[in-house]
Amino acid sequence: MTSKKSAENGNGAQTELVESLADIAKRLDLSEIEYQLGELKIRVARQMATTLVQMPAAAHAPAAAPAAPVAAAAAADAMSEHPGTVKSPMVGTAYLRPAPESPPFVDVGSVVKAGDKILLVEAMKTFNEIIAPKGGTVTQILVGDGQPVEYGQALFVIE
């Protein structure tokens, strides 16, 4: 594991520390892990596989819930394999605009360059800029403004 001294020396050491924490979380099957050294605080979270358990049918089944949220989640899952998908690097809350009264960073049809800011993810009271990994046209926005997002969740599709 990275020593305390190297964790303070720069971004390369911090990247190694984050990778080490991610490896530990995966190896120990943890959903998240936190590390703090002085003012340096790192939280690594990962999406856990969920197991569905079928419940016995009730004698009087309640009315079916609307399928729209399920359909939206299924569409986002399907898009997560698209080569132009931009995924969330962390757990947090997605914001499509810099301030409530401001226009969104991008809309469907917006042309972006690699490095353009396309979204903010707020985690632990810190706003993290999500940048376009490549240039192209935004063809889909898969999250809503103020919506909670998970690590690895599909956010945008850029083609």
C-alpha cells in the first residue's frame, strides 16, 4: 500500500492510493471505503451486484406500479455498453447546470470537444466536474438534474 509520505507528494501517488483503495474494496467486497490523512480525504465507492429474490404471490395483488422508472433504468443499463457512454466516476448527485438559474452545460444535439465540462457530480459537499472524454455530439442525456447517481452509471452518450 502507498505510504503516508507518498500520498502527500502529488497526484501520481494519490492516483496509486485511489487504485489501492479500489482494489481493497473489491477484494473485501465493500461497497465503499474512506481514507483520511490530514486534509487529504478519499472515498472510493463501487456499484454492488444486487440479487433479486422472488416473493410469493399475494392472494390479492396490488395494482402494478408505473413502468416508466424501470424502463428508464433499463435504457440506461443498455447504454452503459455503448462505446460513447460517459459514466459517473463516483457516487453523488448529478447537476446538469452550474447554478439553478443557469442554462445546462449541454443539451441533446450539443457538439462537445474532449475536455469540455458536461456535468457536475456533488459528493460530500464537493462539486466535481465531469468532462467529455472525447469530442462529438451529445445524443442522449441519461440522468436528470439533481438526480442521485452511482459509480459507473451511464450519464451521457457522445457520438
